[in-house]
Amino acid sequence: MINKLPTGATIGILGGGQLGRMMALAAHRLGLNTHIFCPDPNSPAFDVTPLKTVAAYEDLSALKAFAQSVDCVTYEFENVPAETAAAIAETGTALFPSAKALEVSQERLVEKTFIQNAGVDVAPFAKVDSQEELEAAVAEIGLPAVLKTRRFGYDGKGQTILRDKADIATAFDTIGAQPAILEGFVPFNKEISVIIARDQKGATAAYDPAENVHKDHILYTSTVPGDIAPELAENAKSIATKLIEALDYVGVMGVEFFVVPSEGGDQLIVNEIAPRVHNSGHWTEAACLVDQFEQHIRAVAGWQLGKPVRHSDVVMQNLIGDEIDEGMNLTDSNVQVHHYGKTEIRAGRKMGHFNRILGPNRAQ
Amino acid sequence: MINKLPTGATIGILGGGQLGRMMALAAHRLGLNTHIFCPDPNSPAFDVTPLKTVAAYEDLSALKAFAQSVDCVTYEFENVPAETAAAIAETGTALFPSAKALEVSQERLVEKTFIQNAGVDVAPFAKVDSQEELEAAVAEIGLPAVLKTRRFGYDGKGQTILRDKADIATAFDTIGAQPAILEGFVPFNKEISVIIARDQKGATAAYDPAENVHKDHILYTSTVPGDIAPELAENAKSIATKLIEALDYVGVMGVEFFVVPSEGGDQLIVNEIAPRVHNSGHWTEAACLVDQFEQHIRAVAGWQLGKPVRHSDVVMQNLIGDEIDEGMNLTDSNVQVHHYGKTEIRAGRKMGHFNRILGPNRAQ
């Protein structure tokens, strides 16, 4: 059932970071209101909306009151607890993307299995719940390989690389002897990502892939178009479409790929999916008329998607830690800056970003 | 003295309509907070910020508390009472644009005199405070002419056209026998406007002129570039620069011109100046990396201006009354829509607008 929200309806957002903040700004441009739920009283998203709830995600009575006061609920992060999603479902208020998208993206074994079952290439993987299973997995997959916790890993945390046999003895303890997954090492030469949206009628809209560069395990730049063949870019969009349809998903999703050189040409391996607006999609703000944040709000509000047309070539660069000061002083004629309103600068903290327009999109 | 506001500083905004709302959204993209002051408890701008004061502009104690709680004050409308500006000045909090800009733009006689003294062409005008002065003014200026109240006129209200001698007897009563100004009728064939910004160091940035079309005395479309010669466009920007400098102005200002055909080529006559972001500048949202709202916030916050570069040709169309429903369903690949969040649709009410990109700006 499609519930097209009218002007003045309220989107509930779980999470008060920069992604929630930018979703709220997009909702406001469309005449929709927002209510932000976040345990951190200093959440940057609280500064852009009159409606907020400061409570833990496990505070089910606060969650239910929140869900009942809004017209639909969405979220800015994939680690929304299952109990939180269930509590919202009990109120009858729609949750977009659905609890299924959370289940799949929260647990690497479920995620890889889902992607493989959708007929999409992933790195070879095996479940590791013990030292014995790790040894069996290495025997199957070979080295080098990466051992990752199955839950709540991000920005390179909760994982370790096994380069030779000596690493087998310590790797499982290194990641805390938690439920894990061993992934075969993929000799990729690039990482790209596709931001894709799906509305409540099932229509999809994929933006052009961005080529991503990381620094200290944190996204640093996203460049569009990336240095990849046009057919590979189309292929990445097709894979993202296949995955978002297999999930019966509503909203914006990020799909990260490794580009693996091979004799028959570059191959794509899906690294992971993120059930939310994505840092590697911030370039859409400056290079598209409808950006990923508006697209997400359109989808969860039951509206039609905008067209994912890109008018310009662009590079997005994150402003991390004290880079923010220099970044905000950029007034080049081809630069647009965005500050997340975080007053405390910390090393490694995403404080803002800027988009630099490189020229018109000549592939249009 | 330039006071560059840091992230997390708060911009106070007088007026809670769509212009205040869009200024707030721009401030939020720059990491600044906003506090909206408006007497109407249903102000659309209240839905996008946690800080609001609902009070009359004449409530000087509420005004002072507001001014003391913010880092600078700006406004979305030119009819801010002089007492309101004075009360803010008393607190020591900066007001941008200054009280002088309000004085000049609130009173047509002061405005025309200021423009003329700046060496810029205006329609012939004369003060009219009585029936006798009206008769003298007609004798001087001739007919046809327009009699306008000197204060608080907008969207065609408070004015009447005198076409022949029979109108002289009734015109002054028609506008309520208020302090008035008689303006010679200007045989213009187009109306254009320039949106210009000036920062606290005195740097200026003028956007390309828009050609404006009105419907029922309300702005309907703004097209950029307009159908005018490039030299005329440059001339309009130069005049706007001259005026903003003569006012020692900080912020964004709109300057409306009549284009008057003459034997030596088209001439420009300034119609009026608006000391605020302007409806005919909404096209900057879609066609520039730094739009008029961000430019205004940059200026009042003591920051450097962005470059007023236009990457695309564009037409902005207002969505008036029930046009909003159809407008919000536009998902053409070259269209960006903006809804002001007003839930009550009324005839003649500005509910939103959209920008249609016509193609790249080939004049760059």
C-alpha cells in the first residue's frame, strides 16, 4: 500500500548525525517536517528541526511515542537494533527501509549470502565461530584473507588481515573471538559505489558510480565519473538494481564494489551494501538537481523519485577533523561547501565536505 | 569591524515566511543555527528550526531578549518597523542589512531620492501629500502617471494609475489620502532584476539579471538570461553595485529595473530596491553552486561571499495557490521543486516554486 504523505507530514528519523541532518534539510525543502530521535543530546541534526526525542534506541516506550507522533520512520545508520525496528512495527507506523534491509546489512554472513543468492559476485567467504572454523576456512579460501566480525564493523574496525600461516593462531583473538566471517582477499585496483533509490511503487533510479579513495580507512574523495569503462559503470548500476529489487527496498541504498582486473576485463565484486544515504553520494548535492537526500525522502514519503541525472563531473572531498577550517574558507567559483554544524573538532571526525565541479557532464 | 561568526553561532531572523525559511536552510548547510522571530504562530519557518520567538514586532522586550540570544540579526522583509531596528541596536547585536537600508526602502520618496542622488536613473517623481500637491505634480510630470503610497505597498497594492485629467479628482482618495508619490509612467517593455550581495569587507557579487514576468501583480517567472543585450545586463549589474555601495550595505539586495526602449538603445530605470533575498533570485538555487540564500548568510555572518557564477540557463516559476499540487508532481529530469511547507492553500499565496534548467550557460 502506498501512502503518499501530504505537505506538513512528519518524517521520523532515527539518528542525529550529519546524514540525519541532511535528510532533514531535504525534507524541509519539500515542505515536510522532521522529528529526530537520537540518544546524544548534542546531535547535530537537533539544530535543524523543532521536533526531537533524546532517548536510547532501547527505550521502547520513547520509541513508540516517537513512532506514533510521526507519519513514517527512516534511519541514518544500519545498526538500528532489531528490537527498535520491532517496536516501531508494533505501532503500525511504516519503517523505510524495512527491517529486512537492516537484518541483511547488519550481519556480514547474512549479507554475503543474500548477495550471492541474488546471483551477484562477492569475495569467497566462510563462517568463523571458533579457532577450528577459522582453520577450516583458511584451508578452503586460502591466504591472504580478511577476518571480520559479523556485526557492527565500520571504517576498518573489527577486522584483521591474515597474510601467512603464522597469523592463523592469533587472528580470531585479535578481533575479540566474536562471530566472524573469513573473506578471500580480493586483488582490487579501485573501489566504486552506486547510490540507488527505489520508491514504493518499485521504480528505481541509480546515480552514476563514484570512484572512492580512502585515507586512514575513512572515505576521503568520491569522483564522478570514475576512471572506469562506461560498460562497467552500467554493469554496476544493473547489479545495484538487482540487489535493491531483491530486497523489496524503499529508500536510498549505497552499494560498494571492488573493481578487480582480470584477463577478460575488469570485474565487479560487491563489498557491502548500506541501507541508507551514503557518504559516497554527497556529490549529488552539487552535480544533480535531485540529490540522494531528496531522493530518499521522496521514496519514504511515498512520492515519485526524481530523475538521477548528473549535469556535471564532480569530486566530493570529506573535511575530516581540523581540515574543516580550511575547507570552509574555500570560495572558488566551482566549489560548494557543507558544514555539519559539529562544534567539537576531533581527529578522524567527519566535520563537513565540499564538492568541486570539474566541468559539464559530456556523456549526457 | 568584521565579526566572523564561528560554526554553531546563531543567526536571528525577523520574519517566518518562505524567505526566512530558505535563509534558515542555507544557514544550516553552513553549520550555523537559526532563531526565527515572527508574530504568526503558524509561520512556515518555525518548522525548520528549534529556536523561535512568537511575538509582535512591537514587543520590544521580546525583541531585546531575542537579539541578546543570537549572534546577529537579519530579516526577510523590508517593512521592519524603525522602532524594532532601534530596539535591536540598543542590545549591541549587529543588524544586517542596516537600519539605513530599511529607511531607504520603506519609503518611496526617500528611496527615489537616494537612487537619484546615487546618479542612477529613476522615473520622474514628486511628493504628494494633498490634493493640491497632486495637481501640481501632474502639471510637472504629466499623464499618464502612477500615484503610490509612500509606505508599505507591495504586489500592486496602494497604487492607482492616472490616465487622464478626470482621474486627478479621485486618485488621492483612492489610495486613502495617505502620504504619496506621483511617478511618471515609464513605457517599459521588460522588467529585469539583479540580485547582488555585499560582505562586511565591502566585496560585492552580482548575479546575472533575471527577466521577470508578473501575473495578477505577483511574480510568475524569472528567466536567466533574459532577452536583453549582454551590455545591458552588465550595465544592470554595475548600477546594482553602485547602489549597494552607496548604502554601505551588508547582505543580499534585490534591484528591480524597467527596460525602456529608446532611440539610442534600451535604457534602464530603477523601479525599486528590496533589502533582502528576493523572489526573482530563487533561480540561483538550481543554477548556481552558491545561491542567494547562502550568499546572504555568508555576508551577515561576516564570511567571504561565494562566487556568483551561473552554470546553467534557467527559468524559475512560482507555484501560486493550488498550482502547488501539480508543481510538486513534476519529476522532469531538468526540474527542481521547492515547497515552502505552507499547509493552507489560498488563492494568490506563494506556496512554492520550481526551477527548470534550460541548458548549460554557454556565455561562461
